[in-house]
Amino acid sequence: MSGITTHVLDLKSGLPARAVAVRLEIQRGERGWTSLGDRVTDDDGRVRDFIAPGTRIDPGLYRLTFRTGEYFRAQGTAAFHPEVVVSFEIADPSRHHHVPLLLSPFGYTTYRGS
């Protein structure tokens, strides 16, 4: 498992949100945001492989961008947020960082997971 993972739960259906496109980026100073990978949540609503096992994670500012509008449109559901951007800081790269997203068509919640 990589040092950065996510899990998206659809509060409207009460089920994992599968097939949500997610991008992971890191802030690289003057170069701006650099993409570390684009993934799609699996059948359990998870992305477990943003970073290959054994790859070093740098301390710094990261962000996950969830394409929530596309996800809800595919279900025929109107949604307020076309995307959800979650920024977070990694101070200790030796620890695992899990960023869950609880999602509904008109709101969301996130937190530091385990």
C-alpha cells in the first residue's frame, strides 16, 4: 500500500463511490503543482496505489482533486460541486496518510484517516 491513499463514500446511496477520477499533486515551490498520478476509485471506492511501494514521499503540501461532478452526472444526479479539492500537509513522510471523502450531491466532508 502506498503512503497516500483515499476512500470515497457516497452518502446518498450509502455505498462506496466507484469510478471517481482522482488526481494527486504536490506543490513544488515556483514550479507550482506537479501531478503525481491520476487514478479512478475501485469497486470499494478506494485508491490504494498513488505511489509505488518503496517510493519515498517528500514532506510538503499535497492535494487530491476528486471529479465529483462527473461521478454524479454518470448516475443521472445533479450535483453542486463539480470537483472537490482537498489540500493537506505531510510533515512526517514515514507515516501512512489516508484521506477519506464522504460525498453527497450537495456537500462533502473529509478528515485525516488511518
